[in-house]
Amino acid sequence: MIEPNLYITLALASLAGLAMIVAGGLAGWRGWLSLRRMELDQMQDGRMPVAVSTGSRIEIADLKERIKKLEAIAAGVDL
């Protein structure tokens, strides 16, 4: 027959393991939130975020080219 102390020991060990997993997850969550907060602060300062994908850079260049064309049309210049 299994002793009651074994059940108590297993329960406490499981509880301690769960507490460590939760503490690690909470630390990761706080780190992720601080990262997002820094990214939002950079956007408010008018700077681009550090990680800009190549696709978005191409889209930005395309939009700048379209704006130049529209400004030329508004000024009456033939392209």
C-alpha cells in the first residue's frame, strides 16, 4: 500500500513545478509587453521600427513613386 506521505510529496513537487512554469511564463509575458511598449514609443517618435521587412520597403518605395507622379500631374508636368 502507498503511504499518504508519498501523495503529499508528489502533490508538492507538482505544485512547485507548476509554480516555476507559471513564473517563467509571466517573465516572458512581461518581456514581450515591454518590447511592444518600446516599439510603440518608437512609432510615436516618428522613427520606423527596427525590423522592417523587405516587402514593406518595396511597398513604401512604390507609394513614394506614385506620390511623385501625382505631384507631377498636379503641377501639369508630362512624364
